[in-house]
Amino acid sequence: MSEEMAQREKLVSWITDPTFEEKSIFASLFTTALISGFYVLRLLQLYRGGSPEPAQIYRLWIITIVLSIFMTIFGSIFMNIVFAVVYKIRTNENDTHIRDERDKLIHLKGSRISYIVISLGMLISMLTLVLGQPPLVMFNGLIVSGLVADLAGNLTRLVLYRRGF
């Protein structure tokens, strides 16, 4: 029973006391999930209404790319500020973080996974042209592979931080 209690305590401390890097990863995952959800829902709406016109798809791509840029920058900053304020209120301490060699290695491993996923996604997207699909399919594949690569890289970083690397 004490082992089960220790696992519960570890889970509770993981949820209530994430490190600065984990907070940043949560913020990035949240913004990427919002952007991905918007893109997929909007794309499904376009295809439910029949065959969408290329101008509608191009507009969706532009909106998604602009949202990705702004939400990644401003959303991450906002979420980090919120996490810092909550931490300060809860503990009355400043949230200081010094990036060490372990943080850099974890970041590099997450980036490697992201690059592998986006490279495979680009390859598959380019193959759609060879298989006779319209260019719209290729561009949708590129955007989806970018969003999936970001999610995969951040989830890898989160797992490595939680595991203790």
C-alpha cells in the first residue's frame, strides 16, 4: 500500500509542482493543440460543404500560419506569466530557472524528433504529387506534418523531463 501511496504523491507533485521547462512545454502544447484543433475543424467544415475552392484552402493556410506564429510567441509568453503569477501566489517565492546541460540535451532530443517527423511528413506530402493527387493535398500534408512535428517534439521533451533523462 505504501508504494501505491508514493506513486500517488509523485503524481500529485508532478501536477502541482512542474518545473519551469515543463510549464513552457505545457504552454506550447496548449497553443499547438488550439491551432491544430482550429485547422482540423475548419478543414472539415470546408469539406462538408462540398468540394472547397482553392481560395478557401489558401485562406485557411494563411490564417493557420499567422495564428501559429502569433500564438506561439504571445501564447507562450502569456502562459508563462500566468504560471509565474500562480507560483508566486502559491509559494511566495520567485520562480528562478537556470538552464543547464541536461535542459539543453533534452531540448536537442525533442528538436531531433520534431525534425524527423516533419521530414517524414514532407516526404509523404511530396509523394502525394507523384501519386497524382492535387497540390492542395500536398500543402495540407505539409501543414499537418508541421503541427504533428511540434506536438511530437514537445511531448518528447515532457517525457524526458518527467523520466529524469
